[in-house]
Amino acid sequence: MTNIQDENGMVRMELKYCEHCGGLWVREGGAGVYCQKCIPKVAELPVPKKKPGRVRLPSGPRSVVEEYGDALPNDRPEIEAMGGVA
């Protein structure tokens, strides 16, 4: 593993969670995503048969309320908001 040092010779460290067990640990900047305890466990996992595809939300036909069509009415009432903290 190579040290990532800045111009002053300091090694950059990051707080990271292990993507296998979820434990928090400190790593050198840009190092792996698994803690030292989980690296052997992850290496033993089977290789996926295919690459995951692009994730898309399911979409069906667009629903339209018959009375309004695709547009909202122009004479809709104004909504007054009260001040405060949500």
C-alpha cells in the first residue's frame, strides 16, 4: 500500500465505514472499502455472474385526471403559507 502524503509529508486519513460489516474505521485516504477483518471474508465470496445493469425506477403509463387533462386549472385558489419552523 502506498502512502498518500501531502507537501508537508503528512498522510491523509479518512473516517470510513466497512461496506461489508458496517463498522467504523480509519483508513489512509483513497484506500479500500473493507476493514482488515472483512478483506479475507469478501475475497471468499463468489464472483457475480453478470455485471449489474443500470438501475431504473419502474414507470407505467402516465395517469391523467379526466376533468383537468394535462394542465392544472388557471383559476386555482392561492395558497397562503404561515410563517414558522417546519
